[in-house]
Amino acid sequence: MIAGTARGFRDILPKEALARERISATVRDCFAEHGYLPVETPLLEDRAALERGGRIKNTPFQLFDADGNLLMLRPDLTLPVARLVAGHVRAEELPARFRYNAPVVREQQSLRGQPRQFTQLGVELVGTDGAAAEVEVVRLLAEALATLEVPAWRLVFGSVTPLTALLSNCSPSPEFSSQVLALVHDSDLVSLDELVDATPALKPSAARALHAVPRMHGSVEVVDAIDELLAEADVPPAERGCAELKALVAELSDLFEDGRASFDFSIINSFDYYTGIIFKGYAEGIAASLASGGRYDAVLANLGRPGLAACGFALSLERLQEVTWPKPLEELLDAAFAEYCAKVPWASDFALSPKSVLRDMVETASDFKEYVGRYNISRSEGTLLRYLSEAYRALDRTVPADKRDERLEDIVRWLGFVVRSVDSSLVDEWSAAGSAEGVDVAPPEATDEVVHDRRALTLLVRNALFARVRLAAFGATDELGGLDGEWGWRKPVWDQALARFYEEHDEIVLDGDARSSAYYSIDESDERRSREDGGHVWHVHQVFRDSDDDRDFGIWADVDLDATQEEGAVVFSNYRVGFVDD
């Protein structure tokens, strides 16, 4: 019997450890370049000491030492670093800029399969102007994500100030305020609604604001909407926190203008020691945040150092691993690029950022038309089509049958379908030069199925459905509206549907299971019926995997088989998104 590790903990072997080391070194150099110095804190902390800084949720990772003190494994690094600053950093040493790279431990529900131990790469800035600190820290996070070449990274901002100001001015009792904050921290907005509706002492304007603020999300206009809600509730302008948010937007206007930044006030459910602006970092290909941070002045005040502004963030090394892909040709490409730059000096102003187009299409579940639109490469359609055709030819001709697993076979069939639907002559061209075995290029006969390549079309439909799940998980309702506007699901309709989803569930999960056959179905019963009788369609259902795995929300639609095969992209009808009981 081989000894294993405890649930939620794992061994890391050399190959992965080297990759983690490279990521950590890149982040370290980025932080160090801006003057952030390394600090280390103990893995075990005195629980009472940390709780003076901010509330800590229950954790089983606790023990008593010989002196009877209750110790705990640190659940994050912000509180320990704040304790370090309060106890060891003199006033003349401020502002203090610290960085760290260390493991933390948190309890996770046993059925979720989440790690209990993970590594944080972070910074803390203490003792400088608060607004300037926020801008500096956010800029540093953006630089780190860009340096790591995190795909399609973006930042989401919120603030606890509007909610706390609302409670300070409108709450009927301290007990009510505590209940509201606890429910928001737990993301239990259904119970929040029930509590607010059951509190007649609240003014209607305050009740409306309490219902709305934790759900507000979108572009910079969200700040104005919150400002109006708090004004109606008679919260003084200086207390609302909206002016600070607008100032932050002005300082980070470039991030907002290019779509890298937005607002979502549901993120105030994070650690409850934050006292102002909160932000999180996200990336394409992963639903969970890979960075989080914010303003936490009250922590220093609670630890005996009032009047100090404090702001910081932490990156998750494990989640960075998920989005920074292996680079097997890195050395070869770097050498080739260096040789090119020697002949073309101006090229050295640009960074080499290679990515497999085919891999990108597979990972994002994109068809040809969608991929061209995403990257605005309509002038290069011919180049892309030729590349995909060559990739299809190479995979189909050179990979032995005994080396193909089901996943690879699916990719080959899907790729052939995509190329053929755009321009079958490219497939005909090379297949005519040799054996065409396994390549279905002949026109279908009357006796054939309505679906000419069942496996490939099935994959096309599956990919189209899951692509919408991915976009929904990222909150990309603009893209969803662009995809589904033709069948009546424009951005506002998607916004409403997802708002209802998040009233019942915490998140849309994008793991391997979410993409499996357990979460989608295809009913082919009407495939052979005549079009006049409503046939030549598949009835499809894609379930959104929610955090509770209730499987009660999804997409229902009919696929127009003839139009889909002609266009090479899925054409829907009778399209609906929502709950099963709707």
C-alpha cells in the first residue's frame, strides 16, 4: 500500500515544481522592481492576535501550545503582515512596501475537490496616501498579469463603503446591520431579501438600495446608479464612497476604456476586513478569481496603529498555473525571434507571444466564424482556413490509429467538419492526392442521413453550447448578445437571466465535469421529419453546472440541421435560457 496525502493536500513533483518556480520568479521580479521587499511570517499564528485585526471564519486547523494558547494555520497573508507592520515597523520607516510568497491553509467542503493548501504571491502597501496606494497596487497587479501573459485578464472592482454607509444611516438597529453584513459575506442574497422585506422600520428607499447594491455590476455607469440609490436613501454624498470610485476610474481610465476593468459589487463577500475598495483579477479559461485584494485601514487601527492607509492583493499560484500554459517550443522560438531581430532591429520593440490557434479554438469551443469575429481577423480568413486545413491533414494522415484516443478523434472530426463547411475544396485538394479513407467529402445522397457527419456535428453543437456557458461564467453578456441576438437573446435579456441565476447560486462552475455528457443532451427524434412538419432539427439542452450542482438552469434550443451544416456554425431556433420550471 502506497502512502498518500490528506484530502486537499498533494505532493508536487519536479516538472510541476519547476513551472511554479518560474511563475514565482516572474512575479517576484515584477514586485521587486517597484521597491517591494520580502517578508516572512510564521505558518502558525496566535488566533487571538489575528482576530484583533479582523474576523476569522471557523477553521479546523487549530491546536493549543504548551502554554494554552490557541494557534491556527494562517488562512491568508494579509492579517499576518498587518500584525507584523503593527508590531515591528516604526513611523519613520513608512511607507512600507512588502511582498511575500508563502502557503496558506483553508478548509474546503469535502465534496468540492478543492485544495486546502495553496500558495499566495502578494504585496502590501502601508502608510501612504490611500487613493495613491490603491492606484499603485492595482497598476502593479495589472503589470504582473501582463508580464505573466495571462490570457484575456481583466479586473473587477467593488467597494464595501456604499453598503456600510447605507447601514450606518438607515439601519434600524446594530443587530440588523450585523445580520445584513453576515448575509452579504455569505453571498446569501435570498435571505438578505427576506430580512429586508421583513423589516418594516426600513424606509422604502433604503430597502430598495439594500436589495440592489450587492447585485450591482457592469461598466462605470454602475457607480452613478449606486450614487442615485444612496441619495434617495438620504445618505450624505461624502459618506457614499462613490466619489472615491469615480476618482479610481479616472486614474485607471485606460483599463476601463479597453475593457480590462468593470464593477461587480457582489465581490464584497470576500474577507470582511476590507474597509473600502475591493478588486479581483480574472482570466479566460478559469471561472474562479486568480487574484484578490483591497483597502483594509481598519485592520491596522484594530491592531493599535490607527491612521494608516493599507492596501494589497494576493495572486494564487495554483490558479496562475491553470492559465499559463506549458511552452514546449519556447527555447526554439526565442532563438528564432532573436535571429529575426538581428536582421530587423525594430522587431525587438515587441514581445514574442506565441499561441497555438488550434488549441485556442478547442479550449474556447469556437467555430470558424466566431473565432474570426473574436480577434477581428476577417482580412486573414484565408490564412486561418489554410492553417486549419493543414492541421486537419497532418492530424488525419500522420497520427496512427492506435495512438488516437476519443478526445483526439473528436478534435480531428470536428476540425474536418469546420474546414469542409467553410471551403470543401481545401479538403478535396489534398485528399485527391492520396487515400481519402476516413474523409467524407462526397455529396450526400438522398438515402443518407440528414446529418452527414454525425460525430462532427455533435461536437460542433456541444462546443457552441459550452461556449455560451463559458461566456456566462465570465459575465461576458456583450459577447453572448452578439452570438444570440439573432434568436432574441441580446445583452439585456442575458443580463436578466444571469441575475436570476445568481440569486439562487454562487457561481457557474467550469471544470471537466461541466463539459461532460452529464450536463447536455441531444434529442434526435425529429431529425428525419420533413422541414414542413417541423423536422430536420435536433432538440438540445445544456445544463449550467452551479456551485450546488442543482442542475436547474440551462439552455434549451432547436438546432436547424440544414442551415448549420451549410454555414458551419450552429443555427438555433426556439432558444431559451433559464430555470427548468420557467
